[in-house]
Amino acid sequence: MTPAPFRLALLAALIAAPAGQTLAAGNDPAGLWVTETGQSKIRIAPCGGGYCGTIVAAPGKALDDKNPDPAQRGRSVIGVQILDARNPDKDGFSGSLYNPNDGKTYSGSMRLKDPTHLEVSGCVLGFVCKSQTWTRGK
């Protein structure tokens, strides 16, 4: 039988942890990620109870030329936040995902598959989804 103080401490820890956010060491998605094509790098950091991702490296001129706002089309995508996943859910975090390749923002989600692989999905109409697996960078 488990001692009562240990059970109370365990119960307190579970209650104090935000839903969907019981991350053990090595299971934290914060850090540098390389996209599936290997051409771009995204820095993911904690924000607003979840995670946000910003482009830190991209190939070529890397302009946001598909942005729906004509005033933004000449800017570099470097430094643009493309992932806003602040809502914990059962498998990871959900929110929105901006795709600079088409200039559209999708409902999105991310879930850590293992310490070195992150699945990022963007959906249209809530059911037509595309996913990519990103690899932890160095």
C-alpha cells in the first residue's frame, strides 16, 4: 500500500498540472524544429498556456509574397509566427497555423510523437487536414 503522504503529493501534482500539459522531461515541444522538407526551421516556445512557433530559417528570398495583406507581401518570413497552439487537448495543443506558401491561416494542431518528432496539422472545414512531421533540430 502506498503511504498516504505520497498519495496526497501525487494527487496534488496531478491537480496542479494544466489539462493536456503533463510534460515530462524530453517531452517538451519547445525548441528548434526542421520542417518535413528540411528547408525551413521553426522555433517553438511556450506562450499563453501552450506553444507558438516562429520561422527562424527559410530557403531563397523567403518573402511572405502570398500574404493576404498586400502591405506584408514584401516582408521576410523570418520572424513570422506561423503556429499559435495555445489550447491544450488530449494529444497535444490546438490553435491556428499560418502557411506562407499559400498565405492562408488554418485551424491547426501539434502533438509530440516522441522527443524528436512533432506532428503539425492544418485543417480546412475541420476535417480536410494535411500533416507534416517535423524533426527536432540542433
